[in-house]
Amino acid sequence: MIEILNMATALAINFVLLFLGVQMLRGFRRQRRPQLIINRAYSDDIKAPCLISNMSYEAIYLSTVFCAVEREGRWLTSEVTDLATDDQGEESGARFQGPVPPKHFYRFSGFDVLIRHTLAEHGYELDSWSDVGAVEIRAVAVYGNEKYPLGVYRRFNVVPRQQSAVLIPASVKAGRLSRRWHQRRIQRWFRELG
């Protein structure tokens, strides 16, 4: 009887140790996983600044940021990496491409400026916010010794309101492209510029 009790105790301890080991491994993986968040700041207004926050445990090298605008069922894309703002929200003219420290963010111009910039690059002017269906912010970053670049994207629907518009997120969080088979989609983002 004592042998059965000892065997059951040893088996229970092994299960507990296995469970704790799996939890530690999951926690370690979660810490090592790159995490970028794309969001609007302060309000849901179209003039709200665009933020890309690094929620990882290490710095992320932000390589390229794109703005894609849906107009008349067609997506128009431009690079907006260098549309930075200073602390007062004014255009700083600073060029940005580099590391974003952990728990820090990179603030772009307002979504309205990003949308107008993208439309202007394709030869369009913004007559009314009803001309724009959605805006998608896409970022390409490199994280530590990850084998492939990280792609992150988030879409916001543009809903016209009287003289302005509001941004409604199409998803709760940003989509993530980090696997080998995602690299074609990231390469397509670069090809859409041409």
C-alpha cells in the first residue's frame, strides 16, 4: 500500500513539475516574441496622431512604415516613415528610421496628414472624407536575431461626420506577419509603391 502511495506521489510531483516547466517556457516565449501595436492617439478623430508602440522586451528596428488608403475600391500606398511630429504635434522635418526602445512609441502625423500625403503621391486631392473607405498602416521591423523581418498592419475604417471623420478600428489588435510564408506579403507592400 505504501509503495502505491509513493508511486502516486512521485507521479503527481512529475505532473506538477511538467506543468510548471511548460508555463515557464510559454512565459519565456512570450517575452522573446516581438510585439508592435499600431493605434490612434487621444481620440477617434481623423486628426488623431498615429502611434506605433514597441511592447517587446528589447528594442525593435523600425525599417519602413506604409500608409495604404482605400479610394473607390482601390488601394493606394505610400511610404510615410519620415512623417514624424515633434512633442507639440507639429511637423518636425526629422527623418526617422531606427530603433524604438522597449515600452516606447513612435508618433506620426495625424491620420488626416498621412491620408492626404498618400493621395497626393498618387495625384489625387481629398475633396470629401466620403472618398476614403479605409486606411491601413503597415510597418516592417527587425527584431534581434529573428530570421525574418516582422510585418505589422492595422486597418481603420473612415466614417465621415459633418466636416470631419472618425476612425473605427477594423480589428481589436494589429495583424502580425513573422513567418517565412508571410515574407511574400511584406515584399508586395514594397512593390505596391512603384
